[in-house]
Amino acid sequence: MKTIKVSVVTPDGPVYESDVEMVSTKAKSGELGILPGHIPMVAPLAIGTVRLKKEGSTEYVAVTGGFLEVRPDKVTVLAQAAERGEDIDVTRAEAAKERAERRLQAKEADIDMQRAELALQRAINRLKVTGRI
Ligand code: ATP
């Protein structure tokens, strides 16, 4: 099976590095599936999950957006924050989800709705990666 190198990198350092058969991710323009030999490209990412298919199983990394760079033999995901499922603190993500939901419901003038909406999306994405929702 042909493989492609993948790195998920954040300002705090690398989060994931491996050779995989396929990378799937959520670009701002929609879902992208990348196989070895893909044409070079750069795409902005949405808050979402990077799925890495390898030897019959799939690994998941939550990313908060960023950029995807594809070269024929290498995919790099540059994200502000990224976590593998086992590194996600579920209690923290649940608390972040509840906090964001409260802020969105309150609709008070001094609440930045877009910021709360993005915090909610990050929390939901983390909970999805851990299989909690
Ligand atoms: P919170 O409100 O809980 O801080 P957040 O969505 O605002 O969540 P980010 O700004 O996206 O957090 O991330 C800040 C740092 O904390 C990053 O290094 C990120 O990987 C880490 N992080 C955030 N939430 C979690 C979590 N539930 N489990 C593990 N690491 C997390």
C-alpha cells in the first residue's frame, strides 16, 4: 500500500507524525481526501477533525483550523491548536461547551457571539474526537 508522510504541527510543537494511506480533513471549501501523489496545494482549514487511515484503522486529531499544505510525498497541517484523542481532557471540553452555550443563550450586549460560537465548535469537535458525542 502506498503511503504519504503526515505532520500535524502547532506553535507548541508536533502533535502527530506518521506515514499513512489517506488523510481526510475539513477545508473551508469542504471535505478533502488526500492520497499519496496528490497534486501540490495549500488550503485553509475549518475547525474539524483530521482522519488518518493507516493499516486498516483510523486515527483522529482535532484541529482548530489553520492550513493544510500538500506535496506529492508529504502533507503538513499547521494549526493553532491540535490534539490527538488520547490527549483531550474531556471534562475541560465539556466545561468549554457549557460555557459557550451559556454565552450564546444569554445574548447579552457585551458577549462576543462569534467568539462564543467558535469556542463551542472547538469544544464539540474535541468531544467528537474522543467519541463523547
Ligand atoms: P478552553 O476554553 O478550555 O481553554 P479553548 O477552545 O479556548 O478551550 P484553545 O484556545 O483552542 O482552547 O487551546 C488552547 C490550548 O489548550 C491548546 O494548546 C490546546 O491544545 C489546549 N486544549 C484546549 N482544550 C483542550 C482539551 N479539552 N484537552 C486538551 N487540551 C486542550
